[in-house]
Amino acid sequence: MRKGLAAQRLVAVFIAGMLLLNYPLLSLFDRPERVFGIPLLHLYLFVVWGGLVLVVAWIVERGPR
């Protein structure tokens, strides 16, 4: 049962990643503004990507507890 829960969480993270990295949200961050010298779109992409990697690692390492 728990193994199924981890799989469901991974599917949810995948869907969230698809939504966060899709056009409508990306267009919100496609501006000429910079944060600490980094373009806003690049910062958004790396923060979202890193967050998704951390969440997936947390789910996988947690295992079927």
C-alpha cells in the first residue's frame, strides 16, 4: 500500500513539474528584470528544477514507510 503511495506522489510531482515548466507560467517570468544579475526566467527555471529534484529525492529516499 505504501509503495503505491510513493508512486502516486511521484506522479503528482511529475504533473506539477509539467505545469510549472509549461508556457503560461513561463511567460509570467519572461521579463527583462534581473535578480542579483540573473535574468528572472533563468532564476525561475533553476529554482523550480532544483525544487523538483529535491522533492523527488525526498520521496525516493523515504521509501515505502
